[in-house]
Amino acid sequence: MEMETPAVVIDYKVMKSNFMEIMNLCKKNNVKLRPHYKAHKTPYISKLQQRWGCTGMTVSKVSEGENLVEEGFQDVLIAYPLVKARQLERVMEMSLKAKVTIIVDSIEGVELAEQRCRLKKRPLKVLVKVNTGLNRCGVDTTEEAYKLAESLTQKKHLEFIGLITHAGHAYGAESNNDVREIANEEVEKLLEAKGYIENKGISVEEISVGATPTVKYNVHKNGLTEARPGNFMFYDNTQISLGVVSENSCALTVKSTVVSKVGDRVVIDAGSKTLGLDKGAHGNQFIIGYGRVLDHPSLEIVSLSEEHGVLKGKNLPQIGEEISIIPNHSCVVMNLNKNIFLKKENQLVKLDNSGKFLNY
């Protein structure tokens, strides 16, 4: 199949190898794997993940959950605080067809969820979000976690099942050793909260963590029940910079064409609308440029406009030449692009608008 550029190419063999590495680690340690849908937002890939052994899916938006339930998925975790009545009403509809779990990190969230569940006369399972260093969502102390867990046990339509966190600050780590330390803290802080809550007489069944940089380093921890990485299917330049993987593990690349060559620079047809402007989530300081150019290690993508990328370096490629780029953040690239191909057994198959690959 002829491929116009810019285009996203996913290597099926590498993608499956990445998944099975983490899946096998989870199985070995009796940990459930619940991948994050936002990393690809593609039902076809989710069905592969299900076939290969995951126990359910994680989503960030109600709409993502609805998409998966429509595709027949039976176990969805919405890992985002829901504070609008309409969102919870949609969750209630989803719960007619599948098991749906939500998270809370405030009393307001608990009260709203109970109100909507009571009106619909349907219960929901709930995880309490704990901040383990990212300083985004989540309660900061074990006492706060206990108070939310206690409030949930007093609600007729909500069932407290455990604790959840996301160690996204690992993306800002200064070394791989720092990533490993954050991975350890990610689990230990939840286990500390679990011990505190259970000493107060409340059972904590689930301990759920989720961050691609840390999952390899903490999945063996006793007490962990669930892992929720997302980016691990593809990896990207950020994961390379953190020492998590090498180039060979990056299943997603962007194919682009050199359209202009002037002086010490070339211009490609992939700009910010293709590659994104991400230079490392949560403060990564080791990313240079807007992607890693394969087969041209001296080249740096120094700037992006919407439809153009400017590269400088030695041994510049020629006009009309195609180059392959490992993006800084593969999740963003999947969200931005529609020209996406799956490479399987030397064949290219295009992704259609419904998130399915034609003829697959």
C-alpha cells in the first residue's frame, strides 16, 4: 500500500513483544495488567491486549470507556475524578453492560457518585486516588485516604475496593536509578496507606499502580495487585532518555519526507500537528529536539511549526528522501494523527476512522 507522509507506522512484531514482556512479568508476580487506552485509543489494539492476557482496560475519559463497552469490553476503570452529574449518568449506562470502576480523591466526588448511584439504583466499585509524588490528583496523606475509604463504607451504593496512584513524576527523573527509586516509592506509599486503613478495620483489596517507566521495576512488589501502564506498547524517545528501553523497542515511528533543503537545514513535512510539541512529560530534561531521527544520529529536529519541521546537523538528507522519527511522546502522536498504518509481516494496513485496521 502506498503511504503518503507524514504517517505513523506501528510495527506489530515489536508492539507484541513489548506487551508480552510486561504481561509475562505480571503473570509471574500474580499482578493483573490493565493497560491504559489513551496510549493508542484504538479498539483493534485493545482487543489484541485482551487476547494476549490483560484483565481489563484503563481509560481517562468517559467517552473512551463508552467506546470500549460498545466494542464488547466487560471491565473498564475510569482513572479520572468524575465531578459532573452527567458524567456519572453516562457511567451508570455503561454499568448496564460492563463492570465499571471509578476513582475519587474528594468527599465531593464521593457524595456526587452516591447521589447518582442512588437515583439509578445501581452500585459502583470505587478506588481512592493517592498522590505518591506527581502532585496532581490524589490525597496527600494516609489519614486523608482513610477518611475517604471510611466515607465510602458508609454509602449504600458505593463499594470501596482499594487504592490507586500514578507515578508520572518518573518522567522527570534525572537517572534510571531515580526511576527505580520512584517505582519503589509508588508501591510502598500505597502499602503504607493500606496498612493504616486496615488497622482501622477497613479491608483494602486492590493496590493499583500505573506508569510505564516504573512498571518493570515494581511489578514484583508483594502487595501490588494491578499495573496500568499505557505507553509500554510503543515506547518513545522519552522512555529511551530515561534508560527504560533502547531504540529497538520503539514500535511506533513517524515517516516523514524532506521537502526543502537550504544551507545548513532541511525541512520535513511533519510539524507540531504530527509530532506534537512535547519535549518530555513532567519535566524530562534530557530530551533534545522534537524527536529522534533514526539512521541519522547527527540530525536534530530544532523547531516545529504546524506542518513543517526544521532539522539541522551533519550529512543532511536530500529533498524527497524519507526519514523515520521516534517521537518524544507516542501517546500524543496517536491522538493527533489519522494517517496511521500497522506494519505486519512486511504489509502495511491503514487504520480507519473507527480505530480499526482495514482487512484485520
